[in-house]
Amino acid sequence: MLIHLLLGTFLFFIYVFVIKPLCSMFRLKMQFGQDCKISYHFLGGEIWKRLNDMKITHDIFKFEKEQYKRQPYKLFVSNFLWKIRIQVTDPEYYKVMLHNHQYYEKVNVINDNNLMKKGLIFEMNGHWKAQRTLLAEQFEFQKLKNRLPMINQVSLEMISDFQRQNNLLEMLELITGQIVIKSFFGDSAKKITIFEKDIQVAIAELLNDMGEIRFKSKYVYVKRLILGTKACNFFPTENEKKIQQRIELVKFEITKLIRNRLIEIQTSTQQSSSNSKSNLFIDVLLQDYIKNQHSKSESQGIDEILQQFITLLFAGTDTTAILCYHCLYFFAQYPEAQQEIREEVLSVCTEEYILDDRMKQLNKLSAFINEVLRLRNPAAKLVVRNSIQTHQVKDLKIQKNWNVIINPLLQSVSEKHFVNPEDFDYKRWLTPEPILNNDNFIYIPFSAGPRNCIGQHMALMETKIILSQILKQFIIQANEHVIPKWTLRFVYQLQPSNCVRLIKIQEKND
Ligand code: HEM
């Protein structure tokens, strides 16, 4: 009897973890032939292999790019335990997926329901649509234009301190984080510190630790895969317990800020006239809450605003700071381009603040940023999605509960779409046709379709201002004492954070 039970369990185990995923893989291989690459490994060997390769290649995507160059493919199918993971590299397929976003939920990389689940990145369907409509206005040109003086002010204040700091990336994160915070709360969040750190640094570190913990422990990785967001309550590790405490503290401080602003708005005598014109995200969200107060409690309303704030901080801080950091790295690698672009900045931006009329004239700088985004986009691959129902994408059948990864990265380095794709050549973006065989889904650094990046114009404005202000004041050089590595935390990024040195221009001339 016991033998039968053990045998039954063993066969069930083999079926779920080996036969089922392998059958799916072979079915796709038979259908797509050379266009489909498959790789079976019980514990998702791909992820660990890439992290190991990284030690030799110093670029987590190098192996993948080389493989694709040798033999392009449309799909790459792997697994983790029973779960199929399908990476889609063909624009014809991911175009359809991006349009039909209702079939997918984004996998919550930080595996938590308290910080971002109700924000714009992870919400779905009607909730997502309502939020997107509400926030879209805040990202329109006129609103962004009003924020330009603030973006200049924050950048200038911090850049003057750059040379004394060793951690350039952290300084850039302080700028981009401060810009999101000021866009959201105005000056009221100015002096908030958590664990003696500026609020944006404390939150960025917390989110990064929450994301990274799965790569540091296979126990946590497997637990999350099986239990989802309940994993942290099941025999939590010491690290998981500490993270929970940090979440509570962050939530407590931000809730205080939101509640104070709610009281201000509610007690304001000129409520409608003062706040309807407000440029702050918090006011728009609180006004919406007040309007729909009957449908949710105060704590629910405040919690949703809190999650929206963390979402925007998460989406807008690291990405933009890392893009700036990557640009600085390429300026250091290509001093001639650096000088050409500095000359453009100096001739166009004659005032201290760089406003939209001047920004429009920075053609070479825009081209340079495009080229950096082509080769080293922090959001190189989109957030992993989980298919919520079986559906068809052209001739490809995606089963419910498969993980889907939309991977536009490989198109950006393909000879089919770019001349000498591996060369860093910003001037290609100054030619009439920088992208060959373009169908508008080849080069999509901010994604495309209804769920593209809502903050893309804000990100580009920030990047141009930060880089221009740096170019005006500093010569950018490589730091020969460190080995640059292109790695993956939440986003694809250069490490360590001091790959670049800034030399004050006057001092160099002295
Ligand atoms: C260089 C900087 C940035 C890059 C490369 C970038 C890239 C992206 C990409 C690729 C997506 C799609 C993600 C997916 O579908 O999986 C996205 C979504 C999003 N981004 Fe950005 N982003 C940047 C900056 C910003 C900024 C500054 C903000 C706001 C402050 C922002 C807010 C968002 C939000 C809210 C979404 C979700 C939109 C939705 O689902 O409706 N991003 N971003």
C-alpha cells in the first residue's frame, strides 16, 4: 500500500514537474521549428546560468544577444518547476500582446500587496483605466512644462555637490526621486527621513531589497512561486521579517503626509479654486477621492494614494537615474561625442534654467539619449506577465498561467533593423531613417500600446536637464579603478555606481 502511494506520488511529481512542461515545450518546438528555442531545467536553470555567466561576460544579456545574432528566434521557452516561461522577441507577436493587455497580469516583482498592487503599473482593467485617465493629464505637455523650473532647481542644487560624492548613481537617484516627490507632494515631503535616510533613498532601498531577496535565496524564490504574496508569512527568514518592519514604517510616514494634506484640503475655504489648478499629483488624487468618498473608506482611499505614490516613485526614480548614469558612462567612453554635445548645450542653453524652448533645440543630445536607450535601456525587457486565460496570439496559443516576457531588446541590436548595430553611433539618430524595416514596434524603449510608459516625456525632460547641467559644469571621465558590469536588479543597470568621474571644468583649466 505504502509502495503504491509512494509510486503514485512519484509519478504525479514527474508528470507535473517534468512531463507537462516538456510536452508544452516540444509542442511549440514542433510548431515553430528553428524560430523556437527551448531550455528545460527543473529549477529554472536559465536564471541561475545567466547570473553565473555574468561573472565572466560582465553583461547579463551578452550571451543572449550573441545567441540571437548567431541564430535569430521568435520565442524562447524555458520553465521554473511546472511553470512555462515564454520570452517573445518577434515584434509581430509582442505587438498583438501589447494591444491585448487584458489577458495578462503583471507579476509583482516585490511580491507584496501593500505597496504597489493598487498603483498604475499593476492594476488591471477598469481600475487601471480609471487611474490612467486621471493621471494622464499630469503628464501632458503643459503640466510638464510647469514643472521644468522645479526640475532645474533640484538638479542644480544637487549637481553642485557632485564632485564631493563618490556614489554618482545614488546622487542621480536623489535628484530623480526628489523630482517625483516634489511633483507628487510639493514641498511638504522635503524633510521626511526614514531610518535617517531621505525618503526616496529609504523607499528605493526597500524596493530593491524586496526584489533582490529572491535571487539571494532559492528557498525564498521557490516559496514565492508556490505561495505568491503569502510567502512572507510562511516560515519567514530573518531578512523577510526585517523587510516587513521597514514596510510598516514607510507606510506609516507616507500615510501621515497624505492625511495631513487631506485635512488641509478639507479645511481650505477656497478648496475648489486653489486645488483644481494644482499641479500636484496628491491634490488630483485627493480631489478624486473626495468626489467618490461614498464608495470607499478614508483608510482605503489613503492607501490607494499611498500605493500610487510608491508606484510613481518606483517607476520614475531608478529608471531615469540609471538612464542618466548610462549616458554619463557613454560620454566618458566617447569624449569626442561628449565635446560635440557640450558645445551644443553651451550654445543653446545660455540661461541658468533650461526650459522647453531650449530643450527642443538639443538635437544631438536627444540623439545621444536615443542611442543609449537602444543599447542600454534600463527597462530592456518588460515586467514579467502572467497569462490569466488561455488565448491566441496569431498562431501562438498561450496557456493560462504561463509567464510571458516581452523582449524588445534583441530587435534593438539586430542587423535587420540597425546598420552596424553593435557600434555606439549617436549620429544614426540624426539621419532620416535610423531604423530599417521599421513598423513602430522595433525600438520601443518606453514600451508601446495602451500600457506604454505614462512618464516617458517627463523622463526625457529630466534626463536632458540633468545631463545638460552636468555637461555645462563637468568633464566626464571613466574611472579606471573599477570594472563596469551590466547587471539586473529591478532594471538593467551599470554597476558599480562610481564607473564615472566628474572633473569640474574651471579646475581643469586652472
Ligand atoms: C528612463 C526612464 C523610464 C523608462 C525607460 C521607462 C520605461 C517604462 C516601460 C518600458 C514601461 C512599460 C512596463 C511594462 O509594461 O512592463 C513603463 C511603464 C510605466 N512607467 Fe515608465 N519609464 C521611465 C520613466 C518613468 C517615469 C519618470 C515615470 C513617472 C514618474 C514612469 C511611470 C510609469 C508608469 C506609471 C508605468 C505603468 C503604465 C501603465 O501600465 O499604464 N516611468 N515605463
